[in-house]
Amino acid sequence: MTTPLVRFAPSPTGYLHIGNARPALLNYLFARRQGGRFLLRLDDTDRERSTEEFAGAIHEDLAWLGITPDLFARQSERTARYEVAKEALSAQGRLYPCYETPEELDRRRKRQLGRGLPPIYDRAALNLTVEEKAAFAAQGRRPHWRFKLDHKVVTWNDLVRGDSHVDCASLSDPVLIREDGTALYTLPSVVDDGEMGVTHVIRGEDHVTNTGVQVQIFEALGFPVPIFAHHNLLITADGEGLSKRLGHLSLRSLREAGYEPAAVDSLAVLTGTSEAVRAVASLDELADLVDLGRISRAPARFDPAELDVVNAQLVHAMPFTEARERLLALGVAEETAEVFWTVVRANLGKVAEASEWWRIVAGPVSPVIQDAGFAERALSLLPDRPFDAATWKSWTEAVKQQTGAKGRALFMPLRLALTGLDHGPDLAGLLPLIGRERAIRRLAGESA
Ligand code: GLU
């Protein structure tokens, strides 16, 4: 068996969003599991809308997800290959010039619809005589080129959808070449997949109809037809498709908002499959869970709130070694960083929230003293040394004995005095980090 080669082929016309992460990851994880290779190909034939900035962002965003392509190509550098394919299809009579303007085509479509007919291109251009074509050329009109479909049913065994078919008799002959001579997506994609030896085309189900057409082009150009897998698309909770307009779900805004890449990976891959959506910390583990055959046929409903849940799961289980650099960057002192992490991580939704708890540890905190007498007595009972994980228990026992306060009435005033907050990580862990000096000052009502 040949080594599988898959590709992710975005157009650099916007920032990648979580919906694009799905095909990127499904391809990458498939290659990883099968010992195959992953090609990143920029579908940048649309020169007006493609930008270098977006192209660069695609590399960065994939790297953030954990994807390192094995191969890279861009269509704008391969126009000569599309020219060759165009000639080959023309020579077979499969590509024919058309001169209709968009307005003419529109009028025709409306007429067909008015008569209850499907709005399919009627192939009028196939009947143009040599003289008529010459007359158009003399007027300065340049043709666009359509691929002459075989009116047959194209079938394939889809790795997600099983037996699949497209009846090409119900489709318009697709335009492959624009008036300015540049190729539209449909042809370059086939030429690249064919020449580069792509074995599996894993992409969204919005491309099912394209597959019918492209299989015919693969065959016409003499390429082996790859295996196809069309996955369901991520949609928002209210049923909307994810488009590049949904800026807050772009991978860069998710990164800037402090989400873990593994949270985005987990959600982008597991939503809409038979696996429960949950935090999966490594791409290897995720690769083992991905089975194209177990992707649902229904759209994958994506709930941003789930991203928070999954992110928190990852943070709660995150080993110190992984958090270390980021904690130091947040200003956490190196000598206590590990203990600090084990004390606070269960209270975090995102790693960056640790900075707020570090402020509670290192100060300044404005203590909230509800009952000065109580705080004073508690202060007088504060143990001396050692000041460690056992201190909280022995101290609160003593305060309970002396004041008779228990439960919430005992713990809440102490928490408010020590942290200025009514919630937070376990005080047994926090108190030694706060330290005796600061605890004394806070119990005395001083900002420290
Ligand atoms: N550039 C196409 C897209 O982003 C690629 C589709 C394909 O995978 O063939 O939809």
C-alpha cells in the first residue's frame, strides 16, 4: 500500500476559524494514525481576495493547533500546470468556450425557473459556429470555459458517508476557466491532488457535489481517483454555518482569549462524532479517537460554552511543567510556583486567571473585616512556625475553640480578611503561600 497523503487546502482569504480547524485536524490526525503525510496547500487562485497576511496567519494558526505540515504548496505558483490540464481537456473536447455574460445567464435561469425547469446551463455555447465565435472575439469578448460533464451518475465509497453518488446529469457544466484565463478552484484542486499523489481527500460535506464533478475531471486527466471522506460541518448553536465573518471564533481570537490549543483541537474534532466532547490533552490520543466512520451525518452543533468547560478540564489536569513558563511570565515567584499551581489550578478556567490568585497571594489585598473583635482574636491565635499545609487546620480549630464560631461563620470572615474575597482556592493551601507576615497584616485590616 502507498503511504497515505492527505491535504488541507484553505484559501488565504480570511483567518482560519474553528470550523476550518475541523478538516485541518481530521486530515492531520488521519495522516498521523496511518503513518501518512500531510500537505498544506494554499488555494490562492483568487488573486484579488488572497493576501500574504492571511497566508502567513494560516501557518501560525496551524502551528498553534499543533499541526506541522510535511509538505507545502501554493496554487499561485502552479498556473503552468493548470494550463497544461486545460489544453488536455480542450483536446478531448471536454472543455468548451462560452460567451454568455452573467446577466444573460441570470435571465436564462429565471426563464427556466419560471417554466418549472431546473436552472441548469443549457449548453447553448456548444452549438456556436466558428463564425459566431470569431464574431465574439472581434467584439473583444473573451470566453470562459466549461467542462462538459458526462451525464452519468458518479459513485464512490465515502469514508464518512458510505455509498455516495452524484447525478451529473442534474448539474450545470462547471466553469473551470474564467474570462481572464485564470482557473477556478475546481480544476487546480484536481490537478494538484492528481500530480501530488493525494490518496485521501478529507473535506467538508459542502464539497459533495464538487466530488461528482471532480471525479470526472480526475478520470479525464488520467489520474487515479482518490478516496473521499466528507465530514459534517460545524454549525453554531442557532444553526448558522461558521463563516470567516464569525471573527470571535477565529483561531487567533481564541488564542488571544487564552484558550488552550488542545481545547480547540478536542472540540473541533469530537463535536458531531460518536465520542463525547471532552478534553483530550494530546494529538496522539485524539488521533486514536478519530474514526471517520464514526462521524455523524447530522451537522455538528458547536457550543462556545463547551469550549470553556473543556478548557477548564485541561487546566485542572495540567501538570506544573506545562504551566511553569506561563506562570513565571505572569509574575509568579519561581520558588513557590509549583505549590501555587497545585493550589490554584482547580479554580481556573484559563491559565492566565492564575495572575489574579497570585495577586491574592503576594498582595496587595484589601482585607474585608466584618467583625474587628473576631479578627483580632483570630490574629492572636495564629500559629508561629512552622507555617505550612497543617497550619490552617490547627489555627481554625483553635479559633473555633475560643470563639465558638463554626462552619461558614468561622471560615468566611477568615477568608474575607485574608483574601478580600468570598471565594477562592482552598485556604489550607493558600495560607502558607500568603505567609505569616502578610496574614498578620491582613487580619489587622491593613492592605498587604
Ligand atoms: N479551498 C477549498 C475550500 O477551502 C478546498 C476544498 C477542498 O478540500 O478540496 O473549501
